Amino acid sequence: MIYLDHNATMPPASAVAQAMLSILTDAWGNASSQHAVGQQAKGALAAARATIARALGCKPAELIFTSGAIEANHLAVCGLHAAASGGRHRGVFSAIEHAAHLKLARALAARAVAVDYIAVRPDGTLDLDSAAALIGPDVGVESLMAANNETGVLMPVAEVRDLVHSAGARLHLDAPQFIGRLPFHFAQSGIDAVSLSAHKLRGPKGIGTLLVRHGVTLVPQVQGSQERHRRGGTENLPAIAGFAAALERISDVASEAARVAALRDAVEQGLRCALPAINVFSAQASRLPGTSYLRFGEVPAEVVLQRIELLGVAASSGSACSSGGSEPSHVLVAMDVPRDEALAAVRLSLAKPLRRRTLSTCSPICRRCFVHCWRKQRIPLEPGLNLSSIAGVRNHESHDPQGQQGRAERLCAKEGPGGAHCRDGAARDVGRSRHARKRLATRIAPDGRRYATAHHGRSATHCWRGGVR
């Protein structure tokens, strides 16, 4: 299986599993306990905190461990808003935040907090004019994602930071997709609070952190003595150790980002050559190095995803199911993408484990998937396209869009221990063979060529134009 859903989660590194197992077997105590077992765990916690702080460019005291990025986002937005001085009653988000973050915004609005949303342009980039108009002296906190999890578009963080600080407000950055993929240093960023999650860095699930700049006031949302009284609850030490191991193994982020971006560009170029119906959203914008958000004509994403999974590729969609029906991505809706095109959106997200040789199979797989979906769904091709240009078959073979006459020109006619011979009209011969049992099928190979399969009990003969396979 070719895994192309790294924006959803990443496979944990072996060093992460080893670090977690070491804690579970050797330092399993409660870090709040005063006896030797607890103090051993406390030492392991301090060491992991120092490792994470060093990797992120922050002070150990600026780290607050949480159960993940969503909890960190809630703590940041609610904690910063509660700490805002009187008169700062408004919160600002972008229209394309993560779906869970937008739910938080709606929950705040239900509690009589004034909430506004910054618009985006058709290419998915943030509209800075809209941001400047909305960020004023009555804003307590502005929350912005560093990079969109669907399109991969990078947000103008520095420009928004300057707008927010000029208004005397606090800026929170939701950065689980950004950190580890592009260079980041908290002390140099000038941002007040940053959220991230370990499992987007090949670490364990269920652990994240909120970085809060020294001197920034944050009202706790879960009471307790842990994390300097800012987030109560016994620390998940095995996961924290895994988090530290995941960050420790990351090196030379800039060169790795360039390599992954080159892979993404190669995949997109290969798909464009194989499938003229491919359209990449936000292709001209600055994006995460491994994210490609595209559509296969207007073939529904759920159809494409089911088919490419059968062919060995795991990917995801920007669409979400609501009330038993498919709804388009809120990100694409904010970009004014037509509904049918938004429902066709598929996200391919690449990361470090992938190599060019592995990805070279994606184009023929996607081409085969598209032709199959087009035939089955009978979806009209876009103007200027014909099936022969996509499938790589002769023009006269594409005149039958429903596949009623789509048999290969040649099929194996003679079988035996010494092999077989193919000639014109062989489809009828094999179809009448006593071995064939009248089970004849025409298929499309990953490279787009057509072949016919004649089934003989439990075996099958695959005949290409010009030979037997």
C-alpha cells in the first residue's frame, strides 16, 4: 500500500516506540510522587521537556503538555481570551481553520463572544485586507493556522502577527501541519502561543503541546498542579518521551522540505501528463512541501478514493459526510469553488518515508482509476477531452463510452504447455473454448493499455495487444 495521507497522521518512527517502551518498563512512576520511583519519572519528564524545548526553540517553562493539538487550541483561545483586558471581547479566526477549530469558534459565539472570520482569496491564500479590517483594539485573540491542512497553503503569519500586536491583541498559531515540515523557531517567531501535535511528526497519538511565550498570561481551563498549574492531570510520560524522540530525529528540515516538494511537483506533473482532467487547487500559492489537493475532473472523491485504495493507494478527501449526505469542504467553499468541483477534491499528502521510485506508480494507478470511474459513473468529460487521450488507447476504441463493445483487438486463441499465440479475432475463439466457461472480461492496466482476461476455472490468461501475459 502506498500511503499518501501523511497530513492525517504519520507512521511512528522506531525510535519513538523504543523511547515509549523504555518509560513503560523503567520509569513508570508518577512524576508528582516524592519517593524514588516518582523522582525517576520526574527526571525522565524533565529530560524529555528539555529535548522538546531545544528542538522547538523555546524555554522548557514555556511548554504545556496536552492530549493533542485540539486541546492545545482550546486552551490557547479560551485561556488567552479569558486573560484579555476589559473591552477586548472579540475573537478572530480565518474562514479555513480546521473543522474542529471552527466548532470552537461557534461554541464561543454561542457563549456571547463576538467572533469574526477572515476571508480567503480564490487561490486559498489569506486576504490581508480582510484581516486588517477585522483586527482592531477590541480583539482579545486572533487564532490562525500556519498552513491549511487540506490545500497546504501557507498563511502570512508574520504579517498577521504585526497586525495583531499593533492592535494590542494576542496571536495563537495552530501549527501541527507546519512544524517538522518547514523550519520553525519559537523564540524568533514573535508569536504568543503555538499548538502542535506529536503524531504529525511520526510521534505517538494522544500527546501535544502548547507553547506560551514567557510573560503572556493564560487562564487555565483544567485545574490542577501539573504544568505549572496551567493544565491539570497526570502527565502522559510514555507519550511525552515518544514526542521527544520524534522531534530529536528531525534534522535539516529545509533540505528535506525541498526534497519532498520536488516529489510533490513530480507527482503533479505526472498526473497532468497522464490525465488532462486533473486540476490542482492552489497550485500557484506557497504550499506545504508534501500537500497536493486536486480533483479528477468532476468524479466524486468518494468514488476515486475507493477505487485507488483497491489499486493500492491510501489517500483522503476534503469532503465530510453530514446527515447522511456528502458536503463539500468548507475550505473550498470559502475559496468559491463550485460545489461539484469541491465534492471531487482528493488530498495526496507526502512525507519523508516516500521515495521517487514508489511514487512513480501513482500516475498509472490514477489514470487507471479515472478511466474506470468514468466508465462506471458515465460522467461527462470536460470540453476538449476524450477517453483515448486519457486511457492511451486508439480513438476507435473510445467511441463506446459505456464499454458495451470494449473488447481487446487480440486475445489468446491457442493454449498449451508451450505458451499461446495471439491473433485478430481471438476473443471469439477463446470465448467459445471449453476452458473459458464464457467468462471474458476487458480490463485496463496501470499504464493505460487494454487487455482481455479469459478465466479458466481458477486460472486466467491475460492477452495484450501483441502478446500474452
